[in-house]
Amino acid sequence: MEIFNGRAATEEYMSTHSLTFSTPEMTLKKFALWLGDQVNVPGKNKTIPRLLTYINDVNNQSDSSGFLPDTDESFKPSGAVTDMFKEMTEVAQVKYSSNCHNCNYPLKTTSKFCPKCGSKRH
């Protein structure tokens, strides 16, 4: 079975093209045109669309995990957003940082009394 290795294609495209002043729609259009560009076949005197250079035969490969789509939909902040989410998690950790002196129940910073044992916060 032959499959398109889109991961390798996008990594090569993104490493060689700037995204300055590009919208997602423009980037997708440019990527599609880039895949359609005619490239020389090494060792042969002919050209083929770049897309065909990313077609891999996976029948004989035991590890096909490199070709499986990334289905992890969890949010992983990157770039400038990382600093913003780092501060938010630090605030969340500080919010529950103190514990009740009687029962060691985690208290919010705005709590005046422990909701578990009712003792006044110090």
C-alpha cells in the first residue's frame, strides 16, 4: 500500500518557507502549489510533481507509526502563548497554596474559614 507522507512534506515546506504576512488560507494554497511543482528525479532525466516524492510504500515496513496521523487533540501551548499559560498555571497553583492548620485541607487564598472543619484561617 502506498501512502502520502504529509508529515515529512509539511516539515520540509515549513522549514524552507517564511510565514510572514501569511494567512492560514494563503499558507495552504502555497503548500498545495508547492506540492504540485515539477522537480527533477535524481539519477533520471525526467521531472515529476513534488507530491510523488512523498509517496511511500508501507507494505514492507514493520513500523508504520511515522505515517499515522497525529490524533492527540490536547492543547499544548507554544511560542508566545507559553509564557501566558505558564503565568496562569502559577496563579492556579498559588490559589490553592495554603492548607488548614487543623485538618491540612487545601484552602483558596480568598477563604476565611476551612470548609471541612470550620476553623478560622490564620
